[in-house]
Amino acid sequence: MKQHYRKWFSIFLCMVLMMVMLPKSSFANTPFDVRAKAAILIDVKTGKILYHKNADQSLPIASMSKMMTQYIVLEQIKTGKLSWDDVYKAKTIDQALSTKAGLSNIPLYEGEEYTLKELYDSMMIVSANASSRALGEMAGKTDQQFVQMMNDKAKQLKLSRSHFVNTSGLNNQDIHPYEVQGTKPNDENHMSAKDLALLAYHLTKEFPKELAVETIEKKAFYVTDSQVIEMINTNEMLPGGKYSYEGILGMKTGRNEAAGYGFTAHAKRGDRELISVVIGAENKEGKPSSKARFMETKKLLDYGFKQWECKPVQPADYLLAKEQKPAVKDGKKEKVSLDATGSSCVMTPKAADQAIKGKLHLNEERLVAPIKKGQKLGTMELTGPNEQYLTPDLKKQATIDLIAGESVEKENWAILLWKSIF
């Protein structure tokens, strides 16, 4: 009998040890889990990742892929290849796609003319699929060429887990027989949550004014001179929406059978700016839900705004004691204290129990007297589980300049000579 109990006690002990030894998430202090296939939250100012879940997994993302169509069109407007006033005459394919039941659309009738601005607004406000295709043709001349441009741009922006087969994000089966030549019958666009966040980051940095359309809740679209449709924004977190959220600015919803319900959000409060991505949101019962994508987005944004702060940098908080005062050559003082510039701050979770450490990079040539207070002496790279960024370049930019916290005069030449001899 005792052996029987010993056996079960041993099994129990092993299970406890396994649980203790399991690798912890790099965001172990996050007080929640996002109910979605994948999610990510980033700080726009730095590109720092504040939360992630399956963020590198390439998944169907439905109409959120229109953000790539948006990016390329805005880029071409910026370079003068396109203009907001350019006119597009709708074709047979546009009417067929835009009047197909069950798809997000604004009808585009064959032979009718629409400006690029009208098509752009309808794509961003109500996720109009035919408008997206028309914009792709304006920018790339043919569907096939524009899809190639989308994939080329993904490589250029280092969206390594993204692949596009059409401009809209629909499954090819839904747009048959108008799928792009060379793509498969059931193909659809794939991106990772991290790639979507990086694309959104580029949009907010490069085209801040052009994103204002995403805050429009209602707008009229003239299908013909006599037929007008009121477009109602698919983003229900805007002030007039069901799930309004303070500071929401955009960006794009997405939904189809493979992707489920997704939302890429952009919000700002004061000087804090965040981007979140949710792919395949689910409700408490584990079912796909339109409401869930906004509730899970709210959860992410609340976490970023309420649980993270930008703390002023004090080198002493991150460096070992022996690193805090590096040696000075030829100075009246043997060492110099280090400080950070007044504008330096680091995004830190308020309830962090995982210490951030500093990796010191000093310029030895500058550690020679005389040294003036405020003179740059090197940099400090922060390391730790929470120090993750969208790209290596953004992480590199996050290094903190270290300056002299005091002046150090050069020693008298006679004393220097004496020291050199003895």
C-alpha cells in the first residue's frame, strides 16, 4: 500500500516540477489572455512590442490585407504617379464583384466614372472589395501586376510572413472567375499579426494625414448621379459605434470564413500612441464573433495605456555598480558619473517583476580628460524579456545615449609625467 502511495506521490511531484520548469512567456505578467488565434500590441513611438500571442504565425487575414493596397496607392500619390482626382471608369468585372451577394461592397456600375478619392474612401470606410480591385488596377495597370507589387512591397518592408493573391482579402473562390492568373482556386491572403502591425506602423509614420478617412463614421457614395449610398464605417470602436473607445483613430477590419473576425486598431491618448492587431477573435464560448474582435482590442489597448508607462532613464537603475562610473584617462578625477539625456525614457510595464538590464557601450576615445558635463560618452542597450521590437532597426534606435554627469578637468602635465614615471 505504501508503495502505491509513493508511486502516486512521485507522479504528482514530477508534475509540479514540470509546471515550475516550464518556460515562462516573455510577458508573464500580462493579466489576461487575448481570445484570438493571434494578437500583438506595439508602442508606435518606439516600435516596442508590449504584448504578443502567436504573432509570427502566418494566417488568413481577410480585408485587413487592404492595408497593403492602401499603402501602395498612398505611396504612388506621394510620388506623383497617381492623384486623388484621377478618374476610373468601371468595368464588367467591377460590376460583377460589387453586386455579388454576401460580400462587403459598394456597387460600381460598368461605364460609370469614379475618382480615386471616392474609391479609396469606400475601401477604407466600408471595406469595398471592388473599389480595392479598381485601385489596384489604377496603380498596377492589371490585377496580376498589382498583386506582384503587393508581394514585392512586402519583401521591401520586411513583412516576412505575408503573401498576397488579390487586393481585397477575399478567398479566390469568392471572386471566381476573376481570381488573379497564376493563383490557386482556394488561395487567399496571409499575414502574421506582427507583419500587420509593422505595415500599420509604416502607414502611421509615412501617411498620418491620409489616414484621417478612417475616423469618418458616415459618408455618402454616389454610385450614379441619382443613386446615393450611405457608407457606415465597419470600425465599431469609433465614437458613434457600438463599442466606442476613447482615442481610437482607425484602422481596418477583416472577416471571412478562414480568417474569422479581425481588427487592426490605431489609438492615441495624450502623447501615447498604440497599434494593436487581433486575428480570429472568439467570444467566451470559443466561437468567432464580430463583437469579440473589438472587445479583445479594447483589452489590448487598455493594457497598453493603463499598465505601461514611459519611465525616465537613470543609468544606475540598469547598470552594474562597477559600470556606473567608468575610468577617465588623464583626469583630475579617476572616474566620471554617467547620466542619460533629459528626453530619454523607456517603456516599462508598471507591474514588472523582470528586471531590465543595461548593456554598456562606451567610446573609449571620449573617456579622456578634459570631459565636459553633458558630453556623449557612449550608449546603453536595454536587454530583458520585455525588450522586443518590431524590427532589429527599431531595437537599435532604442539604445539610450549616455552623457557625462559631471565635468572632469585634465590633470596638470607635471603630475601626469610623474604618474607615467612612477
